Amino acid sequence: MADAADVEAQSTARTVITEERYASVVKSTRDSLGKWAQAMGEEKVEEFVTTVLAGVGFLTPAPEPEPDQCSAMYPDEVGDWWQCQEEPGHDPADGHDSGEWSWPHDAPEAVPPRA
């Protein structure tokens, strides 16, 4: 899991791909794996694709935020998105906290809170 030092060290943002492109990559991966995709299950295939994409500089689109908490999000090193657990409307200058780790509001890959 990334920590604040890892977040600050990352100076450029990875590219976020579209939902359509992600679905296409998952389908291609599933087709390439053949019977092994069935054995792995859809969730593991998607986890594999997400991790490989993140490793080469691409991120999946951020998921819809959970209600009743800050909607800011940030991806970890394997491409999983984390949502801030603070109250909606908290001071973004204080950064964001996922409960596991935190990131500054102006980090390159940070998705700011929605209005």
C-alpha cells in the first residue's frame, strides 16, 4: 500500500483510460486466457488487468464515490482507487485520508471532491 511519501514522490500522473477501453482490455485478456479465465473468475481477471495496466502507466476510471464521506479519490501503486474517509466538505488543505493512508489534495493523480 502506498503511503504519503510514495504519493508525494510520484511527480506525474498515470493516464486514466475510458470504461470502454478497460472493458475491451478485459475482454481481450479473457479471450487470451481461454479456459484459464473461467478458472480464475471474472474478479481475478479484472484484478490482473488493473494491476498490469497500472504497471505500465494506465489507470481504470475511478469508481463512483460512496455517499456520506468525502468523494476525493486516489489510486495506489497497483491501480486500486481509494476514497477519502473524511466528512464531506472537510478542508482539502488538510489532505485526504483513506483510513489506510493519506494523500495531499494536489497530488498528480488525485480526483478532487465533487461539488
